[in-house]
Amino acid sequence: MASPVWRATWLTILLISVAGLLSVNLVGASQESGSVIPAESRPCVDCHAFEFMQRALQDLKKTAYNLDTRTETLLLRAEKRGLCDCFPAMH
């Protein structure tokens, strides 16, 4: 008898395959019907790619800045801790 995990995996693969076949048939049907979108009304793929890459670059810059700030804060804490450990507490 097959385990429940194996059945779930098999069912998932089967559903993905059926969905893929159906989507291929739907795409083919829309192209066959002559419903081609003119180039003037289609979004500019290069423009969208550029905007996406620009946002990704901004996100990377923010992440780098945050990491740099965090690293600097941790270094200052380590230096402070090192200095405090050098001097015995005065009571």
C-alpha cells in the first residue's frame, strides 16, 4: 500500500501536468482565433525589465546600507565592550 506522502506527491504532479496541458491548449486556441494584440498596444517588455531591475538595484542598495549600518553599530559595541573590560569598575 502506498504511503500518504507518496499519494500526495503523485496527485500534485498529476494536477500540475493537467494544468500545464490545459494552459498550452488555451494559449494555442487564442493564437489560432486571430486575436493578436498589435505591437503598439502591448507593454514594452524592455521597459518593464528595466523598471524591475531598477527597483531590484534600489532594494540592494537599501540592503547594503542597512548591513553597513548594522556592521558599524556592532563594531562600535565591540569596541566599547573592549574598552569597558579594560578598566575595572570603580566603586
